[in-house]
Amino acid sequence: MTFELFSRVALREDFSNYQLRRGDVATIVDHHQSSRVKMVIA
């Protein structure tokens, strides 16, 4: 799944190494190929 640039997304799991928690909201500013990151549109 590819999100449009500048879409708002919310994390579906914690990334404690980066101090990011499930539910944190972010904005897509670039595309990176990774199967490990799971997000939903907020």
C-alpha cells in the first residue's frame, strides 16, 4: 500500500527505539520501501 504524499497517518504499533507509540500521528513526506512499518490513515 502506498500513501499519497502529505497524507496524515497513525502508527499501528510501538517503535520504542524511536520513542514512537501506537496512535502517534505523522505526515507522509517521502516514500520508503519497507514491509515492517504498518500504518493507517488518520
